[in-house]
Amino acid sequence: MSASFSPLLISRNSQSRAQLSFSFLLLSCHVICILNFDLTTPLSSNIETENGTILMYYDIQDEMTNCHKIDLWKINHLKITGKFCRIKESFSPILLHQRLLGKKVIFITGTDEHGEKIATAAETNGRSPREHCDTVSDAYRILWKDLDIAYDKFIRTTDPIHEGIVEEFYSRVFNNGDIYRADYEGLYCINCEEYKDEKELLANNCCPMHLKPCALRKEDNYFFALSKYQKMLEEYFKSNPDFVKPAFRLNEVQGWIISGLRDFSISRSSVEWGIPVPTDDKQTIYVWFDALLGYVSALLDKDVQPSLEKAVGAGWPASLHLIGKDILRFHAVYWPAMLMSAGISPPKMVFGHGFLTKDGMKMGKTLGNTLEPKDLVDRFGSDAVRYFLLREIEFGNDGDFSEERFININNAHLANTIGNLLNRTLGLLKKNCQSTLAINSTTAAEGNKFKDTVENLVNKAKIHYENLSLSSACESVLEIGNAGNIYMDERAPWSLFKQGGSSYETASKDLVLILEAMRIIAVALSPVAPSLCWRIYAQLGFSKDEFEATTWSDTRWGGLKAGSVMAEPKPVFARIESRKDSEEGTVDATEKISKAKKKNRNQGLVQA
């Protein structure tokens, strides 16, 4: 059976250490996300990202829909900064939403292991580049386990399959007459792994992203004839006005193209740690020309003889590349031209995500204000981290992380609006109905407008998920909780139970309505906060297997049946205390203990 693919999404996070994208988990049928780790330093308890995530979507029109997620990270210093958190936290809801739509998802992660930075880091640590990459790659496997990130495959750009695809791609572009040899002299940023124009640099030729001076280099390299594709790219942008999103980033890309495209170097004579140029073993392929092909090589299974034809046939082109805004040029200009040269279709859309600052400031190692994902999860739980970053920051825009706001938002939304509503409803059900539903939720909703409100909000959430408006999707689901709280307060079932008779029956129906809304919340919010939603589902009397088997169709009204017994009510999301509150509580407790001991000593003296 042949499958017709319409790829949907690729995301790759960017190169700056100044912003944060914290995406733990994320939407269409065939998804590939590639984690690209620039393995320049051994893994410690911290992670500082230089490059980020690649998320690819493929929409497969077939009876069996597959969704592959591949993450390829390129990390220089292993400490979380402004992009890792943002993009990685965005993956999961997209990906999990597609699973809810009944699509099979394969999650692949891996490491991008070539380049000058990695070789330098290996030397600094007294290891060969291969030993260094092995060590750090293994450390990331452990990190993902600690962060509860489950993947199906782990690929590395040093894998023979990937290297074979890169060599074949290079040869195809070379045979098309788009690669030539020339001398080049310019200012080079090692951290960006890119030659810079003087006009884009700061004082003292400092890179505006890394704030370090660029080095003057002169090399005999191979170049890609990007200028040859000037008109082709201009025409492509005209015929594909939605190629770059959000729309405001399109102006930036068009500005680069209109100002005139220049050929760029795709090999390095001074870097030994890389894939050798097929036509010249004294040079290695430029790391970006290598890493970008990870989008394609990742489509192949390990037991398959690598070929571009097989890889492209396995799902290319992608419908969406989700990338960090500071590597937009590579993905929206260089990458499409490279693909055109090789006779391969470009992706259908490039989406540049924003960055995350902390307390209004850019994050960086020198400022000491980076965020550590394991620390955040250990303190607050993954649901709180995911929910805040997705709910509070509209995807595509920059955002800010403030611990105070983080705590306030999670307490207000997850602990109060959702958690407290469930807890007090189950409490009333236990007290008055022995935790047993008196009626089907479908029957209970007859002639009740509350059901219409919930269904309308669920439909809005689905549309927002599909449009990558993740903040709005969270808001729509939260509104179901708000509607439930309003309904509870207006109906006051606690009073109706006391009245007995028909009022008692009405109160029993009201509780079923609210619990059905909670069940729908658990399904609709599960792409964002899966652990929290499982706890909600469990308290509604469902098993783990039943929760994991849910699909988006389970957001339809009518899941709760008469006679179902609910679990013992207990908080599904504990309120978060700030460190200040915890410290003050410790001081108060210490003072009370001290006073008690002093009182006991005084009483002992009196008795003596």
C-alpha cells in the first residue's frame, strides 16, 4: 500500500545562549523532531543550549497514519538558556494532540556531533572527539530519562547512515554545478559557526549573539552558489506567501533576499572533526551543510541501505519547520536553496519561535541566570513547567519567566480553577451519593446549556492546537474549568442536597455535569499536562490503560455512566509554595519549637 505524505513540521532551536526555550514534550500525522546536541562539554547537572530542536511533521494520507518526532539538539555548554526550554516544551502538546487524533507517533532524539567547537571541547577535556561525543551522548540519554522524556529512536550525526546521506547530497549538488572552490577571507564566529558581515557586528567585531569578537580567517574552501538561486527564491516566496511564519518574520527574510544573496562556504580546511568532502579528503563538510540533512537522514531505519531517494520517499517534504528565530537565515534561505539544487522540494513552512528571558533579562552563563530544567521539574513537577511556558507565552513570540508569576499562574489555574473544582465536587459526591454517579452524563445534560458551553470551548481548543496557538488552546480548556466553577456556585448543590426530594436529584445531576466537564478537561489538556490529566482521569474511576487509549473523540460529551464509582477525592495539583514562604514557614516553626522548649524548661523549674 502506498502512502501519500504531506509533511507538517520541523523545529530546530537556535544558536544563542541568551534565550531559553523549554519544551519537554509536543501535531500531525508523521512528525519528526531532531535534537541536535553540540557536544562541546561533558554533561553536568546543567545544560546550556547553543542550538535547539528540530520538529518535523508529516501528514500521511493512508489507512495507517504515522507520526515521527525526531529531536536533534546542538548544545555547546550544557546549561539551559533562552531557547531549549521554549521549543522543547512546545513539542509535546503538538505531538500528543496528534496522538489524541488517533495518529501513531514515533519520537526520535539524537545528537549533532561534528564541528570545530566539539573538537575543541574534546581536546580541553583530554579526550578524542569520538570519546567526547560518546560520553556526552550517553549523558543526554540519562537526562531524558530523568526528565521523563521517552523516545523511540536515538540517532547521531556520526552514524554511517547520516554520513552516507550527507555525502550523496553533496555529490548531487556538486554534479549540478553549484559547488566551486575559492579562497575566502572574513570574520568568523566560532560559536555561530558562521562568517559574519561587518555591518551586522557590534564594536570590536563582536558577534551580536554571543558578544565575543569574531576571528579573521582566510581559507581555501568549497562554496555553494547561493546567488544562483536569488530569483528562484524570490519567486518561491511570491508563490508561497505563508512559507515563513509568524508573518512579521517574513519581512526579515525577504529583506535578506532583496539585499542580494551571497555564496557561502560549505567546507572547512581547518576542521578535521567532520564528514570529509567527497571530492577532497583534505576538507570536511561545514557543520550546517551536514546537520540540516539530519531532517532527511532521520527518515531512514537503521537497517536500510542509505539513499536520498529512500529517505525522501519515506516522508519528505516537511510541511513545517519549527526553528529558533536566530537561525532563520539557515532554514528560510540556505536550506531551501540547497534542496532546490539537489532536486528536492523545500519544506512548506518555516516557523520561527521566540525566546524566553528571565525576570526581564536575557539568560546567559555570564549573568548566572540560566534555568535548569531538572531543578524546575524537581521543585514544581513537569506539568507546572509545561503549563506555564505554553499558557503564558504565545507561541512564536518572546516571553519572560518569573518565578513569582510562575507560582501564581499554576496555583490559580491548575490548583484552584481545575484541581479545587474536582476536589470539592468529588467531596460532595462522596458525602451525599457514596461516590456513585446517579445518572448518565448524557441524560443529565438534557436541556442544560452548560453542555453547550463546554462543547463550544472544546471545539475552540482543537482549532487552536491545530493552528499552533498553544496558549489559546490552554485558555479555552481553562475556560471550561471557569464555567464549571460558576455553574457550581450558581447551583449550590450542597444546599439542594439538604432540601431532599427532587432537589436532591437535581443536585446529583449537577455533580455529574461538572464531573463530565472535568473528564473532558482531562482529555483536552492532556497534551500540555499529561500527568495532571491522568490523575484527574484516575479520580473519575478510569484505569491507566483507559487514559492512555483516549483520543480527541473522547472530548465528546457523554463519557460518564450511571453507577460509576468515583475514587477517593484528593488534590490532583498541590499548591506551590514560594521559597520565601517556605523559609518563613520554617522560621515560624523553629520559633514555636523554641518557645515550647523554653516553656517546658520553665515548667520543669517550677515543678522542681
